[in-house]
Amino acid sequence: MLDPKLLRSDPEKVATALARRGLELDLEAFETLERRRKELQVKTQELQNLRNTKSKSIGRAKAAGEDIQPLLEEVASLGDELKVAEEALKVVQEELRQFMLHLPNLPHESVPDGRDEEDNREERRWGEPPEFGFEPRDHVALGEALGGLDFEAAARITGSRFTVMHGATARLHRALAQFMLDLHTGEHGYREAYVPYIVNDDSLYGTGQLPKFAEDLFRLEEERPWYLIPTAEVPLTNLLRDQILSPEALPFKVVAHTPCFRSEAGAYGKDTRGMIRQHQFDKVELVQAVRAEESFDVLEQLTGHAETVLQKLGLPYRVVTLCTGDLGFSATKTYDLEVWLPGQGRYREISSCSNFVDFQARRMQARWRNPDTGKPELLHTINGSGLAVGRTLVAVMENFQQADGSIRVPEVLRGYMGGLEAIAPE
RNA sequence: GGAGAGGUGGCAGAGCGGUUGAAUGCACCGGUCUUGAAAACCGGCAGGGGUUAACGCCCCUCCAGGGUUCGAAUCCCUGCCUCUCCGCCA
């Protein structure tokens, strides 16, 4: 959520920033609501004050043994008047809240303007796309030949956009997740967490998936508003909801390996082949919460942590800064890591690293106590995939394929694979 | 699934429906004392919001949401959560 004070004090600035996202801020609607809110709030609080004062004097009079009847008559109509005012205030405040909840974060000044991914800015490349002495196959062809990927079985068991993995391929998938976790906990200083895969709506409001993106989520058939997590960002960041951290607890760094569930409504026809876009996929997620002045440095740092995974695996990739039109709802700045996929002959997103500044923290009241002021201050949250495990498997298969259809196991994974050097058809 | 107990400030723990946002202790911060530290003593110490140039003033919050009342932490209803015992279970 944006700072309501900023919106009140400098609405033009907010409007200009949101315009970069192609969004027109309805200033008039906001100002009308805001005017009514102020009016009603002042009035309500005056009435509450009056009620409190009168009630106290009644208490005092009663204790003194005086006749309270005239006092009671005096306040007789107050209750109703107050109730009306409170009711009206509540309505306006809810409208205002909804208005605020639907506004995305302001793009950072370093973010390039643009409409869609075509306008993303490439920052750097690492590694060289491999040269094959043969026509490289995509992971679907490779996986089916190996007996390691079975899309048909998955479709029978559930439906489209699911995968069954078998044998060494399934193990490779597990090895990747293990490797990533070990790297981030062992070398990058993150604390491992195991979290619920089902979250309530408050958590989803906190990170910004709700209220706007309900159609991307799987909601449970429950009377309670429970959802499958679309990313571990939701449970991990919500560890901080309604918390005030002490300065020693910073920087807060956690990592978790979880499945992610996405409905992919509106993605009909996109990436229908293979396991690029699935309803269920595994991801290792990095989350940090830091003091405000550090968050942009930390974004660079966290992006580096995700890049390290690709480098250690030996997978060529590039880094792009998302343009204003491609930027997610809650983020002020995002780097995407795109890995080279020989089967597609192009770079595809494998990680997304974002700084949310205080946007999520304000929604979930995630704070730390600044010893200089003694006051709680909003944290800044940063997160990123480190990495999407399914897509990493795809990248390993396609980049390390050999002429006979076998897959070379990257050095760093061999310890997790019982020393296996290559995956051959079973 | 059955039976019971309970949810108050960072923690522990009081709180006849009235001047209690909340006693007391611990923790924490500042000060006095001390060569220094400890002890002792003095003082401070919840969060959110409104209003103000500022000092300040005001409102809301004792799990959450409703209700009763002039007035609710205290009474009533619903939900959530925690604990204990029995049953079942990975």
C-alpha cells in the first residue's frame, strides 16, 4: 500500500508516477472520499469525546450520591447520533481502504518506461549459449526419450499443466532444490524455513496478491478464506506481519523450498508444451527485510545470490530490468534472470528479484524499532526466486544434453546424485 | 471426534460495569551514587489514527466481530486460537 500521507500531501507526484505504469489515478474520486473521511472522522471523534466526558461525569455524580437523572436525559440522544456518525465513517473508511488496496507501487526512478517485456532493459549477460554439433532437442523430447518426464500420465491423474517425473530425472529435480537451499543457507546467510502451503486471505493481502489477483490463485473449498500459495513469498514475508523487530534481528533473511500453485487463468495457449508453465511447480524463494536505506543495495545483493546458482550450475543467462509496464503490482523495481533455453533458442525467465520498499510492510504492519528514535519504522522487503526449480531442471536438461539424448549432470549436483555423471535412457 | 480450562502491555501477572490504556514484578532506556561494575534509589517505557506550524489536544485498540448500557478489559452471542484429559492418527 502506498503511504496515504503522501497521497494526501502530494497527489500530483503519485499520479505522475502511476502514469508511468499506464495508470490514471482518479484524483477527484480520492479527494472527494478524503474530504468526507476527514469531515466524518472529526465529527465522530468529537461525539465520542463528548460521550466519554459525559459518561465519566455520570460515574462521578453517582459515586457522590447525586441524582443522575438529569444527566442521563442530557445524553439520551447522543448514542443514536454517535452510532449514525460511526456507521458513516466506517463506510467511507472502507471505500478509502479499497481505493488504496487497488493502487500498485510507484516505479523507482531507475526503472525504464515501457509497455511490455519488449521494453525491458538488458543489464548484463553471463556465459555463452552452448554450441551443439547436432540439432538440440527441447526438454519434452529429451524427457520423454529418457523416460523421465511423463506429461500424459499427469494429464490423466489431474489435467493439463502438470508433470510426472521419474527416476534420475526426479532425483535431479530434488538435487537442484537441495543444492540451492544448501548454497543460500551455507554461503549467503539465509535461514531455512519450512512453512504452510496454505495461507489465509490476510497473508495474501499483506503481500499484495489480493484483492486484485484472486483469479490467479487456487482457493480451497472451505468456509474459511484459505488458498494454496502461489509462491513462498507469501508465508515467508508474512512471518513479519504485525511484528516489531529489534535492530539485532536485521537483516532478516529467510529461504524456503516449497511447491507453488497458480491457476494460470488467462494463460490459455501460452507455453502449453512442456513444464515451463505449470499449475504446480517447486521454487526456492529468498526473502529479506531490511531498514529503509539499505533496500536497493540488498536488491543487488539478493539478485547476485540468485545469479550464483546459475553460475555454479554453468547455465548461461542474462539480467533484465523490468520496464514500468511489465513491473508487478507490489514491486518498485524488479530484475528478471533469464536462462538460455536451447530448445527454444531464447532466454526465458527463471527468477524474479524485486524490491517492494515499504509497500508490503505497510499492508502487513511489518516494522522494526529504530533505536535512534525509539519508534517503530516500516521495514523494506525484498525477495526473489533462487531459483524456480522446474525451470532450472528444464535449463539443465536442454543445456547439458548430448548427441545420444543423455544429460550431463552439472559438477555441483553430482554429490546429490550419488556421483552420477550423466542421465541416460532407462 | 468427546470433556474441560483459558486468551490483558516485550515477559510474568492483577483487574466490584464507572475518573483503568490498564496495578505490581521482571526486562529495557536515562539519571544519582561508585575508580569501574553490581546493588540501592529517582525517572521514563504499548500500538494505530486524527488534528496542529509546533507544544499539545483528541479518538481507537485488553484475540476478532457483533450486542446490552449514559458508560464494557469486566455482562451476553458468534468466530478464531491456545492448553489439559480421553479417543483416533502420519
